[in-house]
Amino acid sequence: MSTAKNRKVQAEALQGEDALAHAPLMLDIAGIQLDANDRRRLQHPLTGGLILFSRNFQSREQLTALTSEVKALRPDLLIAVDHEGGRVQRFRSDGFTHLPSMRSLGERWMSDAMQAVSAATAAGCVLASELRACGVDFSFAPVLDLDHGASSVIGDRSFHRDPRVVALLAKSVAHGMLLAGMLSCGKHFPGHGFVKADSHLDVPVDKRSLKAILADDAKPFEWLALDLAAVMPAHVIYPKVDSRPAGFSARWLQDILRERLGFAGAIFSDDLGMQGARVLDGQAISYTQAALAALDAGCDMLLLCNLSTLDQGRTLDDTMQGLMEALPSGAWTPRLESEARRAALLPQTAPLTWSELMHDPTYHLALQKLG
């Protein structure tokens, strides 16, 4: 398609308020500061968020300057990161506390349940306080997957095998995050811990029945339906429920998560660049096809990670263009309720600066209880 025709398609797609009513994409950037392409993409009407990685961090000062520039461009953008604790913690130096793995909190539970609950609350508070002091709005935590001892990609990211322990410790982490003004995201619905395959590299298949999954792995999501602001589905196929991975399944996201479990918060796709997201109904699919399938299934926000580092971001641009071209044909329709869920994840209070945080008694009490 020619550039002129591209512009015409975009102009037609953006006519009318509804086309601007939903910004479903959460993108990444390649470096420690914005370049011209980053600024262009972040100001695109389909962009609703930015996800950061370790490569985007050099120091607290640099991170704070980066998030400030992003907010100056788009105050409404949701700046997020995978910052769970343990081995999934993107920022680890220049004052950031090394957070414990969730499994270690589960191990504390076995010796002193109430001390574990206190430490989990403290972990959430420290996690969110430090991120917010550097301008980060949201973290994709806590993990609700059960530790079946089979999944290497989940492993010590899980609190425990018992869904009751997982739910109570996850609720405590979410409460600690909320103390710092940050909302929470439970992942990976309805459970990634039972399968061995890593959905970053493969398409995991869980052959259990719906009854078995709902009675075990999905229980924390049911119990915490009022506590979580967002949920991220797994790139796992549960063939006895649906032939599609959960993140592309209206059965899982609408019939079960929304209707049966009553969840009313935001639904994020997991990274659409993962191998588990690039196969649908046995066929390889493009990023645009994956994005459309996730939106159609009921996702409110779509993660497009690590694409800015490939071919100068051409795949990312092509995907954004593909979604724009899909608008006039009705291949997807912007949803006001999805945009409202995204906007609700933005913090409602001003963060403390790092200097203020260092003198905050709640933060210091959390550090003490975490230790």
C-alpha cells in the first residue's frame, strides 16, 4: 500500500469519536531515552501504554527523566514493567531493593503464616513505592500460578502449590502495592504452572478438564476477583475447554473470567511476540492477526514487547498500521469500556520523590518487615 493510501486509510479510520475511544497497545522502546520513532509511536492514537525492560534502565535519575519525558508527551499513558521480585525484577541497582522470590514468601508461610503475610504486604509496598518514585505507574504482579513443580518458566515465581496460600499471599502483595498507590495484575489466567513448556518458546498444552482447572489453578483468580485491577491470561491451550490459547479465547475471557468468576477489571494479553501467541488454530499468524484475535476474545490491552529492537521497529509499525487498516472494515471496534479500564489503572495520587521516600515511615517499616 502506498504512503498516500496509508494516510488516507488512517484519516478515515480516525474520523469519529469512537475511533479515538480505545488505545489498546502497550509498546516498548529500545534504549534508555526516547528517539524520534519512539516519540512518534507513543503519540499514536492506538498507543495506551509503555512497557519498560532492564535495557531501559541505567540509573534512577535516567529512569525518572525517561518517564517524565513520556508523561510530557502523553500524560495519559500507562507506564508499566514486569517487576515481581526474585528473578523477574527489571531494576536492581542504584538503590532499588532486591525483592524476594514469591516462593520464598511461600516458604515463610510454612513456618509462620502471619509473618509471611506481613512480609508479602511489605514486598508489595516496597516494590510499588520505588517504582512510583521513578515515574512507573504499574507492575504486572503478582503471579497467581500454582507451583506444580513442572514449569521452569514459572518456578520460584509461584508462591506455593496450595491455591489458598497463593491467594492469601498474592492478596497481601496487592494490598502492599495499593498502600503505595499502585494497582495489581494477577497472572497467568487460568494457570500456567501445570505445563512444562515455556510459552515464550513453545505452545504449551494443558489437557485437564475445566472442572479440574477451576477447582485448583483458577481458584486464586476467583477468590481475588474483587482485589485485582487487571488479569493477564496465559498463552496456554486447554483443549478440553477451547482449541485456542486462553488469551485468544472468548470462552475463557468472557464466559469464564468475566461471567462465571465476575472479574470486572482490565484484561492484558501476554506478550504477543511470544511463540505461544503466534499460533492460532494450528496455523502461524502475524502480529496483526494475533492482536485482532486477542481483541476479539476480550482483551482490553495488548502487549507488543521487544519489537522496537527488531528491524528498527518495522514489525511494530506494520502491526500498528494493520490495526489502523482493520478499523474501517469493522475487523475490530474500539471499546469505551476497555479504555475506561485502562484509564482506571493510572495512579490516582501523586508519587513521593525518591528523596521523600527515603524519609517515609511506611516505606521504612516495609523494609524492616521485608527483611
